Amino acid sequence: DVCDLERRVPACLVRTFDSARSLYLTGLHHVESAKSYYSLDGHVSDYVDVVQQHSQLFKLLASFENDLDRKCKMHKRRIDMLEELVGQLNRQFYLQLCRQMIF
């Protein structure tokens, strides 16, 4: 339902970590739903795009974190997520996607 989505995603600027975390969790729900639909076996490009969006959610959430240690852990989690995916892809066929995630 669109109204339900509108209630969960406010139209105002996010200014605090707690507000950003709330939006992150909403986005994460949709990312996990997409990951369950797209598989690495059948929809490689779509699955890679979903994982990159998950990484982008972490990046945006980290920008609201004041604690440097926690911020670094969030970025480390992004790196691990993308490196794991690059390791699963055949570079002969998906070289461009691998390059996107490495850089």
C-alpha cells in the first residue's frame, strides 16, 4: 500500500542518526526482499545492483554517525559485502560489474 510506504518514509530532511537509522531499516527491508527475489544464479546484474544499493544505504547511514569507530565499522561492512560478491562473480563474464564494485 502506497500510503503505508509514505508513512514510513517522511518528506522532511533527515538530521539525526536515529531518523536515518529508521529510514535505513525501511530500505533494508526492501533490499532483503529484492535479494530473496533475485538470485546470483539467474539475475546476476540485478542481484549486483541490489547489493550495491545495500552498500549505498550503509554509506548514507554512516554519514550520520558521530562515533568514528562505529562509522569505520559500517564502511568495513560495506567493503566486506562488495568484496564477497566480487569473489563470487566470474570475471571473464562480469568484468565490468567487478570493476564497479572494486572502485
